[in-house]
Amino acid sequence: MHRTHHCAQLTTADLGATASLLGWVDTIRDQGGIIFVDLRDRKGVTQIQLEPHDNAQLAEQLKHLKPESVIGVTGKVVRRPAGTENKSLPTGEVEVNAASLEIHNISDTPPFPLDDAGGDKVNEDLRLTFRYLDLRRPKMRKNLQVRHRATKSIRDYFDSQEFIEVETPALFKSTPEGAREYLVPSRIHPGQFYALSQSPQQFKQILMVAGVERYFQVARCFRDEDLRADRQMEFTQIDVEASFVTREDIYALFEGMLKKVWKDVLGIDIPTPFPRMAFVDAMNRYGVDKPDMRFGLELVDLSETFRNSAFKVFQQTVAGGGVIKALNAKGLSDITQGELKNFEDIAKSLGAKGLAFIKVEGGEWKSPIVKFFTDAEKAELTAKLNIGEGDIIFFAAAPWEKACAILGRLRLESAALLQKRGKLTIRADDWKFLWVIDFPLMSYDEERQGYAATHHPFTAPVPEDAAFLDSDPKKVRGQHYDVVLNGMELGGGSIRIHQPALQKKVFEDVLKIPQDVVESRFGYMLKAFTYGAPPHGGIAFGLDRMVALLCGTTSIRDVIAFPKTQKGQCLMTQSPTAVTPKQLKELHIATVIPE
């Protein structure tokens, strides 16, 4: 049977016409011997009327029909009887009076409801085991359509900006200084391995040396990391690199891309340019380098207030080079003991010894630490934190980065509780884009007792800070930038080092990578840079995360057709699996399974 229309196409303009439809049986209803079937395809639903008492063959076929069976129907388009129209459907004024029915496949009873309301209540592992059924649900089908439209919009945008899409290899060399990799043994080179590419970073820089100038790719990347709601072991990023650009050029380029995507997919005009915030300011005000700007609850530094305090914990922290920071969770003094215990556990998990707080109830400050505060300190707290009735103030006394992290996490937890109580409104469609800039080029790793690149070792220093590379690398800011939306990092990039001498200096003098290791891992790149590498920069942008935000879901698993579980398994195909001894022998490897 040949389809003449899809299941969202027929209207009163088609009355009297003969139509052939193909799809899945959504529902079956028997009303006094007349059978009504809602037939569904990828576009929508059409009601089919079947009268078996007039057609013996049809009556016999209907005995076998079940929901989710695949059928074809041919019949005349007729108007629904008055009062039976369905105004929520484009086809709701008509139905097809079936003259013939073709059954392509009879379905077993699905293990869970395939409507959105029922499917959302099902355990995710069951949905992932039967992913092909889960993807039949309208919401999941819509997510895939949004992903397609977003990807098409991005490709169209970069084509309009004269970028060309170039595919880079998935099989790369191992670079163990980055995230954990997936290794691929070589059959024809015994004992040697490829690594699945974590990023096209080095290849796209080589393309700049090759004179491509404007490159992009919808790139598949792989990292052997622990999974969570916004992270998968294989993911898709929009990868971009351009020659002869500055940071300002990259900002404008990507703001234009995001503006087009939001317009094409959601019909929304997002304002540009995006605001910018230095890394230090983001940490000081929000406790994190990807702040959610949809609500306030900013952190306040009270180190000077407590520098000479009688409260020894605070005074000694400041004397030892640490900071005292505070967060006023306004209106949350009704926090329960269980919720407060959870806050304390979070603080301890981030390195705090405990959680100091003050509740303001009945005009009284309730806390065992208040007795140590002078009237002047109380007055300063009241002014700096805007303390009022019903507030609760949390404190962190720790080294700067740790204090920021503790209160940054409690800020998010406080916002969630305030929203739950109806005291704060945080809308999913309140799009607050932000560039976070001026990251430190290097971070000091206490465990390694050495420096590590904050972004990656190819990031160029801010020119006016480059002199500190020799004397104090911590002072050097990198030309690194992240684009953040509603508390989620969508992408990050930088202007790159293009001078071979400077790149070699960063590898060997700052990161202390031995010269022979530099040569073995990056020698080809340094060599390429000696043949006229142009100034260049770029960005890598998480497609999965962006689509999740466009679809209003918190998990990227909902916008990936076949994702892995948090344990890195595909429940549908039951992978990973063991392989045969013959396969291992051909690859010249053996496995050692821990007890």
C-alpha cells in the first residue's frame, strides 16, 4: 500500500477523497460494533472508522489487531458527526471510513504506556531497555526533532559565515594528560593503541596551519568519565576554529549562532551581546564559574569584618590567608532539620568541618556563634547582607576557592528550596546567557606539586600577563572564555598559542613536561607551527546540553537517541560485553579481571 497522506494532513478540504494512511495503532475503541482506531505516524494522528459487519474480511483482520501494531488503511475521507470533533488535532474534524485494511505487523503488549504521562512515570532503566518504544512517545519524538532543527540551524549559520565542515579522525593518539581515554588496540601493530578522540582540538589547529582558516564540525567525542545528567561517555560538540580572530570575534560569532538557533527552534529573539563576567567575579559573587543568573542570592565577603573578631574560628581563618564568605538565603528560616542536615552534609563533602549559620526569627538572631559578635560586627553583617526577618545566613570559613565552592553549592540548594516553597520563581524559559572570561591560565595542583593548564595547554596567555609565566604563573590570565546559560556551561574555547617557542615553553618550563615526552606527544604539532601558523582561536560547544535546555529537560539522556546509563551501559543492546579469546588473540592482548 502506498501512503497518500500522513496522519496530521487530512482536513475538511479533503472530504470525499480516497486516502491511504500507514502507521501504528494508537488506540482501539469498539462502539456498538463500529471500531474506531486512532492511527499514528511521525506527524500526528487520524481517526479511522471500521465497520466490520459490512466486510467479512475486515472483521477477520480486526480480531488480530492490537495497539502498536503496524497497519495500512485505505478509505474515504468523511466529516465526523457533529459533537464528536477533536479540536486538539489538526485532523479532528474528519475521519477515514476504511474500505481496506492491511496488517504489516502485530505488536505484543508494550511493557509500559507510550503516552507522555504514563511513560514519564516509568523507571528510566526500563525505558532505556526498550528505547525503540520510548522513542515513539510524542515528547521523545519532539526532542529528536528539536535536535535536528538545532543542528541544521547551526550548519546553515556557519555555512553563511563561510566556514567549511571538515571531518577529523575518531582514532587518535593517546594523550594521557587529559581526561581518561578509551583505548583501541591495533591488530597490525601489536602492543600499540589508538585512543578515541576526546576532542578534535589538535587536528583543528593543524587545519589552521593548513590554511583552511574557517573550520567547523559536528563532532563525535569520547571520554571515559563518570556519567551524570549532563555528561555521557560519547557526546556531540559543535567544534569551531578560525584564523586571524580575536576574542571579540569569537564572542560575536557565537552570539550570532545562538541567536539564530533560538529563533529557528523556539521562535525567540534572545538579546545580544551577552554580558561578560571575569572568573574571579563569578566565583566571588556566585561561588561557581558557571553561575545561574536567573536569581540573586549573591555571596558576600566578610573577611575584613572578622579580621580581628572574638570568634576565633573566623579570626584565625583570615589570619591564615583564608576568607569568610556568607550567603543570605532570604526567607528560608523555615528550613527543616532534615534540610539543614543535608546542607551540612553538602558543606562537609566539599571540605568544610561544619556549617555555621544564623536564623532570624521573631526579631532574634538564633545561633551559637552570635554571642561572639560585637554590635559593630552585627551592624556590618546587617548592612552587607541586607538581613531581615525570616532569613537564614550561611557562613564558610576556608581558603578562597573552597569557601566559594561551599556557598556556591548551598546557593543552588537554597534556591531550589525557596522555589519549592513558592518564595522564588526560576523559569526554565528565562534565558540568561553569560560569557565568563579571564580565567587563570594555570592552576596549581597540590597533589602533583606543579602547575596544570586550567583549560588546556594550547591556550594563549593574555598578552599583558605573559611576563609572569616565568616568575608567577598563577598571575597569568588565559585568553579563555566559557559561554554559560542558566547555570550550565554550554561551551568553552580560547585564543590559541601559535608561536612554537611559546608553546614549547608552556609545555616544558611551566607544565614541566619532559622534553622527550613533549616531542613524542606534540612534536608533529610544534613542527607544523614552524611553517607559518596563523593566529587562531575557537570554541567547542556541547550540542547535547544545548538541546536539553531547548527541550526543557535536565538530562541529556532525553535528547540522545541511544544514550548510556550512569554505569556506562546500553541496556537495549546489553553492552559492554565480553569478547572471545580468538578476538583477544588477534589483538595481541589479554585481560585481567579483578576479584
